[in-house]
Amino acid sequence: MKCKITHKPIKPFMSFGKMPIANGFLEKQDFSKEYFYNMEVGFSEDISLLQLNDHPKPEVMFNENYPFFTSSSKHMIEHFKSYANFVRKYLNTNSKLIEIGSNDGTFLKNFSNNSNNIIGFEPSKNVAELAQKNKVPTINSFFNTKTIANINEYLGNTDLICASNVICHIPDLNDLIKSVDMLLSLDGTFVFEEPYLGSMFDQVSYDQIYDEHIYVFSVSSVSKIFERFNLYLVDAIPQKTHGGSMRYVVKRKNDKSSQIKKIIEEEKIKKLDQIESCLMFKNNCEISKKRIVDKINILKNQGKSICGYAATSKSTTILNYCQIGCDQIDYICDTTSEKIGKFSPGMHIPIKDMDYFRKNQTDCIYLFAWNHKLEILNKEKNFKGYWFSHVEL
Ligand code: DWN
């Protein structure tokens, strides 16, 4: 495999086996034509970046049927309000603002009184249409050097570009950074949040790795990547979202906060910038897999019934890597109408609505949306069964 940024050869350090499209929820009649790829990960020591080898084309993942809407979590709506308040300091009254991968407009809605100067780019048609319905100016396309040519007035004139859980989805990071460079004003700021490599390693939350997540970033990797383009990571602020994320602040001037230097030092101590930490992670994934498979087998041998809660993208990695299917899990409940009535990618577990969950309660629940545990356990406090997950709840 080749590093997607430097194009130098790197060796995969781990394979998760055959994987389907993480959000490819499907009907029974489509089982036989389901798409699979070999999910391998490698690490480029030059830029300290964990990355997928093979993955489906973006158009196969993000299209008119994309089944994830940011507003499906109340907690995330609140998070985006506070994120919007954080970035206001980079804007003045006439500033232009772009969001990359703006989904249903949850973040940009917080700037609705400035809607002449804001634009979201969202490649999934159904999701973009929902944002447009919510009166958030949205261009239904991928964000790249070609598509930004259509917003001439933003070139070199954009004070703020934001993204959340999106940059790791973009295969051609070189083109992405060129696009950011073409748009940003002289004192412009690029702020983005992504699941953090350090948190993934600490929790062994390997389900953060799937087709859409081509990269898992650290402060060291982001700093090295942007420097190649004369752009500089000037701040990094840890976030609690998605089981541990990092907010990155990038500017043209290299004026690093003391926090960055501290985090980079900590990453060096933990060897997050070297392959050693990946090899330890690989070992921990194998232990975690054995532990969860054994746990489920014990529950089943005791005659317990199990359902899954939230048909997350992440659950596709867990279910397929651990080969957990309908013999173990009766169904997965979820709030998303695009998933309900279909089957989970690869392992084909039926997806049911929340009404079904209330009427068909099982003894145990596998919480696949462990990253939303406070919100979900609070909402479901009447359910007296046993909650578990592969990460500590
Ligand atoms: O990066 C990504 C993140 C931000 O969102 C994308 N690649 C896709 C998606 O990943 P995910 O599916 O793992 O995200 P979540 O937010 O962990 O889970 C969302 C799913 O969980 C939706 O199908 C809705 C469901 N859900 C639910 O059924 N009840 C979520 C909550 C909070 C609930 O209460």
C-alpha cells in the first residue's frame, strides 16, 4: 500500500478481514450482490498517519441514500451550538463561512442570521435536501478544487472554514488542503474536529475504523501534514464527542499554542507518532475481539436474548470483524427511518424501530452507540436489562 499523502510505500500492520460498506444497510433481495473489500490499515511514520489501504469510492458511500443525520443525537445538537460559539471569534460581520460536509445543517443553523455569507458542501443528496429544507444554504457536491471554482466570490476571501467528522472521510487530502488554501483569506482560519487516535488506542475502540474513516488523526499527524502546505496547526483542543475527539485550528501563520507543544510531547511519550503504538493496538484489538465473542457466547449459553442498540457505522466493523450475526443478536433498534426494515451490512441482522424495541425487550443490549451512552442510558432508564459493549460503559 502507498501513503495517501506522501505516496511512499507503507506496509499494512493489520487486517480486519472482509468488510461491507459501513452504512450499506440493505434489503434481503440485495444480499447476493453485496460489495465487500479487504479492510487493512497501515501507518506512515513520515507523517505519523494511520490510514486505510483499500476503500470503496466516495460516490458509493455518499449518495442519495446516505442514512446518517447529525441531528439524530440531541447531545450532538448541543455540541454544535457550543462549537459555533467557539468559532465566532474568527468571524466579523461580513465574514464568509464554509462548512465541509455540512450534513443536515445542524452546525450552520447556528449562523442563520448571516445566511448570505455561509455555504455548506454536502455530497449526499438526501441529506443536502434536508439542510436546504431547513433553510441552510447547501451545495450538493463533494468539496474539492474543482467544485470550489463555482463559488468564485469565496476564493481568497473566506475567513472561516469548518468541518466535523469529515476530513477523515476525504481520500485526497492533498486536494482538500489545496482547496482550503485557495479559499482562506490571509488571516483566515480552518477549524475541524475528528476522532482522536490517542482515544481510539486507549479505549481499543477499533470500530472507529471503517470505509468512511480513511484516516485516524493525531496532533502530530495533523501538524506534519499541514506544514507540507505552509499551513500551521496553531491549537488543538480535546473534545468528549465520539468517545474522544480533537478540535484542530489551522492558520497561515505558525503561532503554536503551548497546548500543542504539550500534546505533541505526550504523543511522543506514548509513541503515537511511531508504528510501535499501532502494533500494540493490533494486539489489543485481538484481545478485545476474543473477549466480546466469549462474553456473547456465555450469555447465549445461559439462554439470554440480546439485541443491539443503534445501528451505527461503527457496528459494521464490530459485527463483521467478530463475525457476530443473527444467531447471537436478534435485532438492532435504531431511530433512522432509512435503516429501519433493512438488514445490517455483511452480517444481515434485522434493523427495527424503537417501538419494536419497547415491545420486544431482550435480556441484554449491546450498545453500539457507546459514544452516546449518557444520552441513551438516560433516555432508556426504564429498561432494566444488562447493557454491555466492547468498550467500557
Ligand atoms: O463520522 C461519522 C459519524 C460522525 O457519524 C460518520 N462516518 C457516520 C456516523 O457514524 P455512526 O453511525 O457511528 O454515528 P453515531 O452518532 O455514533 O450513531 C448514529 C446512529 O445511532 C444513527 O443510526 C442513529 C442511532 N441512534 C439511535 O438509534 N438512538 C443514535 C442515538 C443518539 C439514539 O439515541
